[in-house]
Amino acid sequence: MFEYVGIVGFGVMGTQIAQFLAQNGIKVVAIDLNEEKLKIGMETIRNGRFGIQKLVEKGKISKEQAEEIISRIKTSSSYEDLKGVELVIEAVFEDLELKRKVLAKVSEVVGEVVIGSNTSSISITKLGSAVKDPEKFLGIHFFNPAQIQRLVEIVKGLITSEETVLKVKNWLLKLGKVPIVVKDSPGFTTTRLGLILGKEAMLMLQEGIASPQEIDIAMMLGYGFAMGPIEIGDLVGLDTRLRIFEAMYEMTKDPKWAPPKLLVQLVDAGYLGDPTIKPGSKGGVYEFYGQERATKVLKRLGLR
Ligand SMILES: NC(=O)c1ccc[n+]([C@@H]2O[C@H](COP(=O)([O-])OP(=O)(O)OC[C@H]3O[C@@H](n4cnc5c(N)ncnc54)[C@H](O)[C@@H]3O)[C@@H](O)[C@H]2O)c1
């Protein structure tokens, strides 16, 4: 269906989505601001925590297959190189104005091909008004790590056509994903629920009620979560989490989406999330509190 895909924004999600597609035989051209960012992105795909080298080490693919996967991913700092793609997935910072600017530029280059945004929260209808054909614009919300997580939340904007939704849904099904289709609303379904849990967890830390490990183990063993809300925040990236809070607050003006003070301070201090996922981060909440991640604790106890 879509055999040649453009990815705009080659950070945590852009690299994961590019790798996932390349592993499934799809050619990718990835765009970011400069060569340095693109180099870091390719290094993540090669040697990162969820990268190709790990698959080779686990015996899941051969060295030759690994090189073949890598060779499907081209990178560029020029939007012009998006020419000829059949689908674009935008994954730049969670910022309405930036995304609108990027999408307008993308749409100028690719014409009327389907364009999806990986936004976690921002109105698809509003973003869609920046592209030439909003009927061919939708939310394609992958989850971290996109190579492994099966869920993709498809978001239908007010103007998105049924045909666009179906095309993307069928393509994702063919790739082994489990898509859900939801209506456009701040935070859709996943972020609206996940973020409020993340906020309460952060407030509990702020108030000194429990440690990161205790909060996460509570949700893992008490509620059957695979990962607790603090560890999820570290995985997502604390800077990205903060941008999502700000976007939610901007859209709704509801104080429940005001970011917790502790989160703002951690980002200001350079704690941008789990350093094995976020290049250049001093650490996440767990590193700041000097604790072992709850998933590791439970694994050690044979409970995972
Ligand atoms: N991190 C997660 O777990 C997660 C999960 C689902 C969705 N998302 C969403 O995905 C999007 C990207 O998040 P991320 O975590 O990958 O962020 P990130 O900060 O890791 O990466 C964003 C990338 O966009 C690039 N960029 C910024 N401006 C650009 C421009 N004008 N042109 C091209 N590239 C540009 C940056 O250089 C950076 O590499 C956001 O909308 C976020 O809400 C994130």
C-alpha cells in the first residue's frame, strides 16, 4: 500500500517509526533539522536500546538482514527530498505552531498524498487546516517503542475522509499493528487517560507521599500495568511530556492540565528522561531519585 514513506522529525518517535517500517520492507526518507540530528537518529536505529544490533544479538535477524534494513532508510535535512513519497508521518516537537509550519511546508512539497501526524494531543482538525488537502490528513499515533508496541491510535479530524482512515487502517493491519479509530478531541483517548495518571503520580512525588519505585510497583502489581506512570514518563521523555501538558492546557484552558512543578523543574535542570532513549539527557525521574526502575526490580524478583 504505502511502500515509500517520509518521516519528518527524527527524534525518539521518528527513529522508532522509521526502523519499524524498514523492518517491514518499507523504504523511508527521514527529515530533521541538520546532519547532527540525523546522525544521532541513525545511531539510535543501529545501536540504541530497541535498535537493529539488539535484534542481531538476539539472533532474530542476520547481519546481512540488518544491513538491508538500514539501507532502506535515507536521511536528509532538505524537505525537497520528500518528493515521491506515498505517505508522510510528521513527528516533530509537540507544538501547534511548529507542527502547522512544518505540515504546510511538507504539503507544499508532496502535494496531495496522505499526511499523518504522530501528535499525542493536538487537534487533528486544526493541524489539518495547514495542509492542502485536509481530507487526506489524520492522526497516526504510534506508541513508544513503535517497533514493539502493537497499538496505533488513528485520529479522524472533522474533515478527514473515511477513505483516508480506511487506507491507513488497512496498511497498519497488514503491518501487524492493532489500530483503534477515535474522534478528534484534546489528547484523544490514550493521552487523555495516560497523562492524568502521570500527573497524579508526579504530584505524589512532589508531595513526598511515595518514591518513584513505590508508585510504579503499586500500579504494576495492584492494577496489572506493564509499566508504572513514572517509568512511562521517563520513557516518553520529560521534555516531551511537558510539551504535551502545555498543549493540552492551551487547547482546553482546564487547570487539570497545568504541568506539575516538579516536571517543569526536572526539565529545566536537564533531566529529559531515560538516557538510554533520550540522547543528551542527564536522566529521568529514576536517575534523579537514584532508584532502580520498577520493571527491573520486578524482573529480578521473577515477577516479570
Ligand atoms: N516520546 C513518546 O513516547 C511519544 C509517543 C507518541 C507520540 N509522541 C509524539 O511524537 C512527536 C515527537 O515526539 P518525540 O518524542 O519523538 O520528540 P523528540 O524531541 O525526541 O523529537 C522531535 C524531533 O523533531 C525535530 N524537529 C524539530 N523541528 C523540526 C523541523 N522544523 N523540521 C524537522 N524536524 C524538526 C527535532 O530536531 C527532534 O529530532 C510529538 O508530537 C510527541 O507528542 C511521542
